[in-house]
Amino acid sequence: MLTVASAASLRVYVSEWENGRRPISARYAKILRALLGITDDELMGRAADTLDAPPTADGYDELMGRIDAARTVSLTMVKTFMDQTELFRTMDRQMGAASLVDQMSAHLTTLEDALTFAVLPETRRPVARALVGAATLAAWQALDVGAVERAWRHYELGKRAAQEADEPMYLAHATAEQAYVLCDAGRAPMAVELIRDAQRLGGKAMSPRLTAWLYAAEAEICARAGMADECRRALENAARCLPSGEEARDPDMLSIFLNEGHLTRWRGNALALIGDDEAVSSLYAALDTADPTFIRASAGLRCDLAQAHMARGEYDQAHDHLRQARLLASRTGSVRQRRRVEQLTQRL
């Protein structure tokens, strides 16, 4: 059981923390970091220290040292970077984003430094490709914990890295996910335009699975924009493009997970948003085949079911699914999912 001060005392503490009259103790810092999804530096208001050592020889010696170090970034090291991103992706899927903020921040800094001081294209492109995957993961995590400006900046970093790497697929994916920031901010029509631009950016270079993923994302965002016919049309395109079989991972883009089971859940989500009665059957089919390690996605699925039942006036079932969604969202620390749970609860 975690013991904290009373509500009245906490109000005083917050005021004193904000005005610098009381330092934040290690115990409260740990609570606030998990609750707000921020780093120690962001919590304490510290600027990153970029002056670790005094400059020598007008800075040229240090600069050349860093450039020489960047030349040693081999394909093996790039694979290590990507393996680390994959580890964070797995941890995020099972534990949530709030506990990974500091680790992801350090990981991004390492990759950015490696790219900044790499000189030749044969070194820069592999590092840039690794940076895209890390930046988009960090962006989605930031969006999940409610740090929307940080999410936007990470997506911009990912897009720049994708352009550096000359990877249209990665650019399309980063651009499409960035549309969710606009959508969550209440700018769904603008988000529709952005995700369609992402499809254009990917062009003919996209894999079939990524193409299907982009159509499914378009369907969801069209649904949130109230564009029911275009939502259904995008869902049909997603089903047409998706490769058959149980495999979900795109070998060309490890951040993409999509198979028929995932698409069934996504279809139910979009149909629930437009109040289509078919949503319930799609969502229960997705629930039967859901991967239990996708904890945050499971919370979203429960929210979708609650919304679909509410559209049918089945409030008891909606209440049950919201209760389970709240537990799952709390387990991962997802601010984004908790906000959706509360919004749906207010409609009951």
C-alpha cells in the first residue's frame, strides 16, 4: 500500500513545488514521473547538460573525436540499437509507456548523437533507419501518457530521419501515426488529410501489410471525423490489401503488427465509432483471438465494446467492459485510455 499525504497537504506541496519553496523528494518524484510520464529532467526543470568537458583547441579536438567515434558505428552496432528498440517495444506492449520514459529518452539521445556525428551516407542511413523506429515508438508512448507536444516532436524527428535514410515506408508510417495527435486534439478532418498524405508519401514502395495498416488507420480517423461512407470504403481497401495468414509482423517494418485478427478488432473499433450495429460481432470475434500480451490494445478493445453496446442501448454490458478497460488502463498507466474510459463513463 502506497502512503501519501492528505489531499489538503498535497495541494500545499504542489504549490510549494511549483514555486520552488520545497524540493521534490525521491518518493514523490517516483510517483509523479509514473503519473505524468516524464523524465527526471522534465520534472525538476533541468536543462540537459551539454558541457560535460571543457572545450579544447577551440572545440576541434572534441568534434573530431566524436566524428571518429561515429565512424566506428558498424552494422553490428546498428543492429544492437534496433534490438534495444525492440526490447522497449515489447516492454511497452506488456507494461505500458509510463515506466519507460527515461530509458527511451536516453536511447533516442544515443541514436541522435550517432547520426549527428556520422559523416558518410553508408554510416548515416542505417543509423537514421534505426532512429526512425525508436522515434516513432517514443512518440506513441508520449501520446499514450498524455505528453502530446513531446509526441509531435518525436514524430517530426522520425520523419526527418526517414528522409535521411531514404525510406518512404518509414516516412509514411511516422506521418500516419502523427495524424493521431491531431485526431486526439479534436482536429479529425485535418488528421484525415495527413493520413492520406502519408499514403501518397509511401507510394509504390510500401509493403502490402503497411498499405493495409494505412487504410485501417484511415478508416478509424474517418470514423472519428464522422465520415461513415469513407470509413467503410477504407476498411474494404484494408481487407483487400492485407496478406493472408496468421503472421502479423511486417518483415520490412517491425513496428507494424497486422493480421486478420488485428484488422477485425480495428474494423469493430471504426464501426463502433460510427454507430454501426455490425461492430459488436466484429469486436467479440477480435476478443476471442486477441493476443494477451497486447495489454494496452486490450484496454482499447474493451472501450470499443463498451461504445458498441452503448450504441445499442445495452448499458449493463457497456458498464462491464468499461470496468475491465479501466483496470487494464491502470495497469499500463495509459493516460490516453483512461481519458477514453472516463469519457465513455460520463455517457452511461
